[in-house]
Amino acid sequence: MRDYKKIGVWKRSHGLVLQVYDLTASFPQEEKYGIVSQLRRAALSIPTNIAEGCGRSTETELTRFMDIASGSASEVDYLLYLAMELKYIDSEKYKPLNNELTEIRKMLSGYIKTIRNTNR
């Protein structure tokens, strides 16, 4: 069992969740059960899957949960873009979040590659 709180990509993705919750608090009320809910759940899924993978007993299971986290990061990427297109956020708020998400996706990819290479 690994301590997920010591993993850099978990720390970054947890920070992203906090930013997404803060950001979506100002979205229109009619989006509460739409894009707000979906964006929060997708963002929350990234560190949650990292944590769950760290609690698993095999490298294969860890890799599977990291892959799921990566998929959730792609979902967040789209939802943030959609929020910008719908003018719920401006490009000044979108750009740093998108940059952070890009870094998280790179870190997840690197972590997955490291796990897979270790198991060869």
C-alpha cells in the first residue's frame, strides 16, 4: 500500500479540485445539476482514483486506476473548455486551469509509464 498523499500528481490534482469547486461556485444556478455537477465529479475523480489505486495490492491495479484518473482529466479538459465557450469563465481563468490540467495529464502519463516499465 502506497501513501497517495506523498505522490506529486495526487497533490496537484487535489489542488485542481479545490480550484474547480471555487470556480464553479459562481456558475449560473441552472447549471447546478448540469455542468457544475459534472465538472466537479470529473475533477474529483482524478485524485480519488489515484488514492484508490494506491490502496490496491498490485501494480496492474494501480495502473488501471491511474488510467481512469487520466480519462477523468480528459473529461475535465473538455468541460473547462465548454465552460469557457459558454462564457461561464473567461480566458483569464481558463488558461491557468488548463495549463495545470495539462501538467497533471503529463504527470499521470509519466507515472503510468514508470509503473509499466518497472513491471517488465
